[in-house]
Amino acid sequence: MTEKVRIAQLSCGPEYSGVQKEIYDAAAMVDAEVFFPDIALADVQQGFSEFGLDVRSPDLKLAIARAKALVEGRIDADAVFIATCFRCAEAAIVRNELRRYIHENSTLPVVSYSFTERTTSGTLLTRMEALTTIARRRALLAREEQEGITMGIDSGSSTTKAVIMKDNEIVGTGWLPTTEVLKSADGVVELALQEAGLRFEDIEAIGTTGYGRYLIGKKYNAQLVQEELTVNSKGAVYLADRQHGSATVIDIGGMDNKAITVQDGIPGTFTMGGICAGASGRFLEMTAKRLGVDITELGPLAMKGMEDTVPMNSYCIVFGTQSLVNALAEGSSREDVAAAACHSVAEQVFEQQLQEVDIKEPVIMVGGTSLIQGLVRAMGELLQTEIVVPPYSQYIGSVGSALLASGFIRGE
């Protein structure tokens, strides 16, 4: 697909809050076109009555009718973007129902987002990029095996990772804290090459992802420079051997979180972000530091504790830290505090983001935080399911990048 990707917008309020321009700008950055589906007044009346939601907002009634037209194939679109105001409860209900309706009754990729007056094009960019990737590269995303010798580099907010794959096997890895983006990338590339016993000249294709993907992609002349939503979901189902059927991918990162539903290896609906870093890996790093343990020790510590003995509020990282300090001052054990911190993060992700996607089993947790057993246990308890943590889960972005980059060896 070489022409602009057509993204149908279903929304309420962005025109009045100043956010509409930001939506247009974000779409333009990825060579996409956002449009409002044209429908007749009769469609609005019929769609509203048939959908079954008794909403008052005319804009929400219009969004419902437009969704119905998209599902019935009366509107030509490649993807769907649903946007409603963060402060409106009625809009939140409609947003979730429309997302579910479109996902279950069409093959259109869809993302929903609750905006505020401060939402910027930069905030929306990754979501727009993911929508266009699914529309443009569906065949590439359907790839199930890696071929040749490829490298994936993931420049995350906390850590930088690299993976080298050779004929569908991981042969080299590298992991370092993210300091200077290019310096950290050079370090992990060197580590991965050493472990693989290869030279850089042996690499046939490179894929980059994460916050520093453009800078690193330019330096290494990468064939694939891709946002983390599609890359991580592909890497997750690949490593978990769940490329067929449905799955849900949860990635609790250092700065933001991602929840993605995947069908036959292709992302369907997804959400990312979070209201505060209290619902991210950053809060767990602060907890480990306060408890005097390395982050790798937090998981085993939490497995020995009881979270319900310590009141913990990590909805805000400041208040979460205050709860942490108070609990220790009152004599709570380190084990109980660690368990409470893990449960609090899982609970906030559940409340903030997992309501935005339909949870399909298996649930796959990836990223560095998936190695924290207490967090995995807490998420499993909240979702009432067994969580799958695949091997190399902490390298998920690098694995997905290396896997997809192999498609460029044959010009896919």
C-alpha cells in the first residue's frame, strides 16, 4: 500500500478542545489521512436505535452511526481511531463499546484514546504509526519465522537491548541501562555480536524500535524502524509460540505500559500510556531502592509477602512513595511492602488500560518487569488466569525487530 492510509475518526469533543489539529498532525507524520465518515441523518437515527446505548451527546450518536457504517463496509477505511474526552464517563462507555464492536465485526485495526486539552501530536504519534503499520504491512506482520542473520535493537526509556537471530534462533543478546542513546546502542550491539561469535558485517538486516529508534536506525542504516506496539506484540506471540488464534500482550515498561490484543499474529486493538508513573516499572525500581534490594530481587521478595496487609496507592508515584515510606515506618515487613507494590502496579494497569482492550487468553507478559514474579502473580490474580512469560521476554522488542527485519532480506 503506497497511498496514504485512510484512518476513520470516531470522536466526541476534540474539535472544541484544540486536540483535532494534534490528531491531524500526528497522522501527517506517518503519511496517513484522518477523515470523518460521511453518513446520512437517517443512518444516525437508525444506528443509534439499533446499537442500544441511550446516550445524550449528538457527537456520540454520530460516532455510533459511523461505526456501524464502517462495519457494514459502506465506508472505505484502512483503520479506525476512536477519541473521546478523558473527563466524560458517557464517552468512556461508548468508546469501549465501539472499539469492541468494530474489533469483533471487522478486520479493521482500531485504537481508542481518551484525550485531555494537553494531548499533543507527539503523544498520539506511536498510536498512529501502529495503525498505519498494520494497514500497510499486514503481510510482513504475518511472518512466523526468522530467516538469515538479523539484528533487533530496542532503545527503551530504562534499558537498551539487542538480539541477533540466525535461522529462527536467538544466538546473541545484549542489555545495558539507557544513558546516551547511541552509546548504549553501541554497547549492546557489541555484547550481542560477542555472544553470537559474529562480526557486524555478517548482519543481513537490522530492525530498531523504542524511543530512540529513529536515531539508532539512522546510524545503523536499519531496514526496519518501527514503533513498539506492533513489534512487541509480534515478538510476544513468536516467543510464546502463540502465533495462531487470539492472545493478549501486556508490557509494563519503565515509562509507559502497553496492552495489545493479537489475532493470528496481527495486532487488533491496543492501548498505551498511563495516567502516572506509579503504574509503571519506574515505581517498582523506586520500591526496590527503598527496600535496599536490587530490582532483580524484588520479585522473590514479593512472593514471600502478603499485599493485603499494606495499604498502597501507586495511582500517583508521589503518593505511592508516601505509602511506601509510611508502611515501613509503621513496621511492615519488606516482603509485605514488596508484594503490595507489585499488586498496586498491576491493579492500576488493570484499571487504567486493560479496560480498553478485550482480554483474550493466553495473557502474555513481556518486558523487563515480566521477570518480577510478584508482579506476574498479582496480574494473574486480578485477571483470574495463568500468565505466560515466554523465554527472552525482557528482549521482546529486539526479538520482534529482528524477526520482522528478516522480511527485508527477501524484499518483503
